[in-house]
Amino acid sequence: MKVTFCGTGAGGNYANDRGGSSVMIDQGGDVVLIDCGPGAVRRVQQAGVQFGQIKAILLTHLHYDHAVSLPELFNRFGRMGSDPPRILGPKGIGDYIEDCMRLITVSTSRGLPEHLAALSGESVDLEQSYEVAGIVMKAMEVPHDPDIQCLSWRIEAGGSSVVVSGDLKTNADFMVPFAADADLLIHEAYSVQGLDALVKGMPTEIAREGARRKFAPTHSEVSEVAKVAQAARVSRLALTHFVPAEDEEVLVNSAQELFSGDVFAALAGESVEI
């Protein structure tokens, strides 16, 4: 199983060409894409993946930094005549995919290719596992934005397992069982220093305090992530979803104090073998 980080940035600022959130899993040439944030399509192309290889697209949630590049991806499918992937995601995914199709339609006079016209999004059944091309996928609902449903995903194939946290306020009660014994846990993380740097550049004290109050309760501080990884006995921990001024070295060093396995900061375009 080959895991490629197509984007590792958070929000609207993608420092150091991090791009928006996106992870690609390749199992013997069959590909599952988790999230599709800004810049993801370019990274998929750079990895040498043909769009017809993408058998499933999994969405953790519908915030733009995780999903805004789907129309671009679908347009590529249309131009290349590839069979459409299965699309699974949170509540609202069906309407979102319909809106993507409408956007493509208004941008071309040729209309939608037949295989894209039938494309649809499926709201995930949390009690069910899904399988495409021998790759098994299961979702768990997690706390992030109270106004939308947010998911973590576990992907298993060829005896290996990868867990992608999505955005969340992590908690050992639900995350440890879900990530138990995974070969790789890909988890969003921020450091106190990174959050301080993020809010420091905001124009007013009201904006700074508002951002801090909103961010901390909906995202995962790195020490809590490391505790989850240790308790879940995962083999490797990849930290991702970096705020613009985040220092990856600080994140890794903080995690290593509490997690005894291999830990690294995911870099956009980087691939690892599981």
C-alpha cells in the first residue's frame, strides 16, 4: 500500500506549497482519494496516477479546504473518458456532488459526458463497511464543526491499515478503538506555538480571541494526538493539516515525547509505503 500526501495545509493559507487536505492510497494500482482540497489534482497528476485508477473518493467533511477541488477532478474524468469513482461522505454529499456537476455544466457548452451525468454522492452508513477493488473502507463520526457532519476514515487492504482523522477535536474514548493497531495514523495536529503565530497576525484583539476560541475546541493539539497514537498502538504517526506558521519540527518533537513509534510531519507530494 502506497500513501501519498496530496495536500497537508489548513484553511485558506497554504504556506510552503502545502495545499489543502488530501491523501491518496494506492493498492496495486487501484486508488482511493480521501478529501480533495486546493492543489490536490495537481499532486495526483504529479504522482503519475491516471484518473481512471481512482475507484473511490472519501470525504471527511465539506469544508472548502477539504473538498473544493472536486469539480476540477471530475472535469478531468470527463475529458479522459474514465469510469466514475464511488463517492462516499458525510450528510449533504449528494447535494454537493450535484452542485459540482452544475458547475462543470455551466463552464462548458458540450454538456456532461454520460458517465459523469450519472455520478452521485452517497451519505455514509456508519454501521457499514464499504469495499472497492479489495479495499475496505469504514467511517466514524467525529466532533469538529457542530453545523455539519464530520468523519474519520479507516482503510484496509492487503493486510495493512491506514486511518485518516479528518478535522476533529480528538478524544481517546472514540479515536483509540477506531485507530487500534493501524499501520499508519494520519492525524491533524497543531502546536500551541503554531496557534499563537496564527492569531498573532490578525488585525484586532477581538479577531485574535475569536479565532482562538473557535480553533482550539474544534481541532487537535499535538500532545493529545500523540497520546491517542500511543494508546492505539499504531506503528507510525503522520501529522498533517498545518496552520500557516506551524513549525513541523516543533510538532514532531512534541509528539515524540509521548509516542514511542515513528512520527513524521507529512509533506505535500511525499509518499510512504505501508
